[in-house]
Amino acid sequence: MEMMSLAAQLSKNAYPGRGIVIGKSEDGKYAVTAYFIMGRSENSRNRVFVEDGEGIRTQAFDPAKLSDPSLIIYAPVRVLGNKTIVTNGDQTDTIYELMDKQQTFEQSLRTREFEPDEPNYTPRISGIMHLDNGKYSYAMSILKSNNGNPASCNRYTFAYENPQAGEGRFIHTYMSDGNPLPSFEGEPEWVKISGDIDTFTNMVWDNLNEDNKVSLFVRYIDIATGKYESRIINKNK
């Protein structure tokens, strides 16, 4: 597998949908994550990220224009002890609640499947970052329909132990724009992580499609101390 430029992967895809990046900064000091949302419909574009405790949530930018909150209003990021959960839907809460009851990341996601938004059946993508006494590991998951067949759910989990500096993985809901939207395929993409939090945040935001991008969240967590910095960019201001 060849390491890819995250900027190139973003800029060449007009509609990756929602995406999660997890990895380690190039100086090796920080656990890094980014989560972005995009939208084609007015309802999907009518959103912003706001801080919510140690995590974030989505909310309507203009409440009067919110037509269906079911799949677009949720908490993408929550923190459970030394674990940071990042997902593209309300499965964030499922993972948080079941891991708090001693189930694993993978076990908690067995209670969920892809979104019921026929004909796309949008995959549920999830990530979890685990910091433990200076050690760092993470995992990613995708729950997707079986090639568009809603009767069957395919479940994939990818675990990354001792990730290397300057490397990350990128998973997104769609391979490209289309109708129906084609679900992500294969392993999470191996991408380069570079720059400090502001450089990285600006790189991701600048390379997302201008018409379709909605919001971006980035967090750098100090692996040694657990302290973090976050950035949020919303197109709606």
C-alpha cells in the first residue's frame, strides 16, 4: 500500500460525504483526529458543529429550515475516560454507553447497522482513540450494506497499534458523488499527517469541495498528558 496525500485525496473527490481521519502528528507527540461533514441538500447543508462538553454536536444553523433531524443531528465526538470516540451518526452514543458497560468497540457496533436512507444506505463510519500511560492505539469501523442490498450488513473493523509519526488513516462514507452514492470500499486509506493543528486544519478545509463542505472538527491530543486542543470550522457563520 502506498501512502497517499490527504490533500490530494480530498481535492479529487467532490463528494466523499462524511470523513474521519485518525493518526499521529509528524513530531510523534500528538494523537490526531479530524471529522468533516458535507451536504448536497439544503437540510444537510443547514448545520454547524458546536462544542458539547469534551466533545461536539451538530445543530441546525437555521432552525426554521430544519426539515428532518433524524440522520443529521447527533454528537460526532464524545470522550469516555482516556478514549475519544468519533463517528458519523448517533452510534457515538451507542459506543459510549456500551463501552461504559465494559463492552468492546466492535461489540457495541454489532447492535447497529448502516443508515436507512434508501437508496444510498449510507455507511456508519466510526473511530476510537485510546491513550494509556503514553501509549496510543486506535481503531476504525465501517458498517455498510452488502453492495446496496439492505437485507445484509457487512461489518469491518481495523485496529492500529503503535501508529507511526506522520501517518494516519482516512475513511469516508462515499467513494464519489453519484446517485445512488457509492459506499466506501476497502481499507481506510493510508495518508500523511503533517503540520501543527492549524496547518493541518487549514489543509483539510481548503481541500474539501467548496460547494459541498459544511463543517470540520480537528483535535490534537498530547499523548503524554492527555491534554488536547481542538479546532472547529463552519461554513455557515
